[in-house]
Amino acid sequence: MASLRAYLGAYMVRSRVRGPLSRARDAAAFRRIFEAPAFPDPKGVTYEPGIVGGVRGEWIRPKAGPGRRMLYIHGGGFIACSPRTHRPVTGALANRGFTIFAPDYRLAPEHPFPAAVDDVTAVWGAFSAEGAACVAGESAGGNLALVLMGEARARGLPMPWAAALFSPATDFISEDGSRVSNAWRDAMFDPQALAAIRPMYLGGADPADPRISPLYGDPTGFPPLLFHVGAREVLRDDSVRMAERARAAGVATELKLFPVVSHAWQFAAGMLPEARTSLDEAAAFLEAHAPHAPSGSPQR
């Protein structure tokens, strides 16, 4: 059963965000909406600039001491946001025992596909060389996390030990399923907003490319995957279908649908019990699959 705060949060997102997003048609408009501050940076962690694999980003470390190593890939529709905007999530995960690097990968439309894929792959090549690590990301960042695992397999790079994926975008082709049934139920997105973002990222590339739509790739050999998605999201089936495909390929996979919550509800951990539950369960899942011996100190 959803909490009263989940209903209130979804109402606030619908009243303040959905309308402006449905009318946005260029990157500047989307950025003003996506990057508007809404939640404070969590305390108990440090935020420091860094460079890994030639890509700038941010280290988020728990003050309590070194944690398990995580690469967190932020969302924002491939066209907006940064490590700074995602501190409510990365800081909350750091407080749950992770030392995190969040890359500031290049954004479309100035840098369309495959710029973001190239950046996160370069980061992972250097980051994974320093020791075992997990991966997490939401929305577009969840997409890039899944794509990264395919790139790691293809390039002979170490795999993450596990991945936590919050409402990942996995399918740039389908227009059925939850994209229809949840078109009016989703508190944040309507299909028009997603349709406006899609060509900015593609830049003329084939949407069926598995590096764009990981649903059409082969997840064989991927590490354990956790999917959390809102039952009312237009992107619900992106998680459901990807989880089904991963299971069919023999990948240990967990999928949980949260009622009522809006897209990226994990940002609201300070007020929303469902956000704390999602982050707690993701941290527990990643820890359960972590190597027994703690990895070394992360590269700075």
C-alpha cells in the first residue's frame, strides 16, 4: 500500500512538472525543468570534483569511512542534469555505505549518441581497473548502466558485481504497453515529452541499436540486476520487459513495482518512505552480491 506522502508527492510532481515538460520542445526548456533544485544535499558525506578515465565528475564519499565502490550514472533524458543535480540520490547512497564516482558525461543535443556511451565506458575502464565496483543509475542513467555492461563484455573489461536500475529507459522503439496505458497516469511524463527528447539524443542513429535500446541487446553474462520502477510510469514496461529478457538469459534479476510514486522518486528520500525503501533495498541488494574482500581505495 502506498503512503499518504506518495500520493502527495505524485500530486506535486503532476501539478508542477508534468505540464511544463509536455510543452518543452528544446534542450534549454528541458534543462530548466530537470535542473531546478528541489531537495537538499544529504549530510554525512563529502562531495569533491574528480576526473576518472579523462572524464570530469564528482566523488561522493561517506564521512564514516570508505565504502563499497560504485559508479553512479545520472539521468536527465540524456540532455540535462549533472552529478551536482543528483546529490540527493548519490548522497543518500553514500550514506548507505558506498564510495561513489558520478561522471559528468557529455549531453545531447550538443553531443548526441554515442558521446555519453563513450564517456561512461571510458570512466568504467579506469574505475574498474582500480578494483571491483557496482553500478547504479536512474532513467537515462539506468539506460547507460545497461549499455555499459554490454560494452564491458564486448571490450573485455571487468563487469560490475551487480547493478541497481531505477526506472531505466530501455526501449526507444515501442509505443505500446505502459506508454499507452499509463499515458495519463504518469505524474511526470506524457508520451509527447519523451517523443521530443528522443531525436535530440539519437542524432540520426538507429533506435534499435542495443547501445541505445538495451532491450534489443543480449544480456547474457550480465551481473545480478535490480529494477525498481513506478507502477504508474510510462516507462514501467521498459523495466518489466528488460527484467524478463535478463531472466530468460539466465541473469539473476529482481523487479519491484512501487504503487503511486512518480518517476525518480528516489530523490525524495528526506520525505518519502518509498524513496527510503527503494534506496535501502538497492543498497542491500548490491551489498549482498559484493565481493567478500573490500576493494581498495578509489582513484582520485
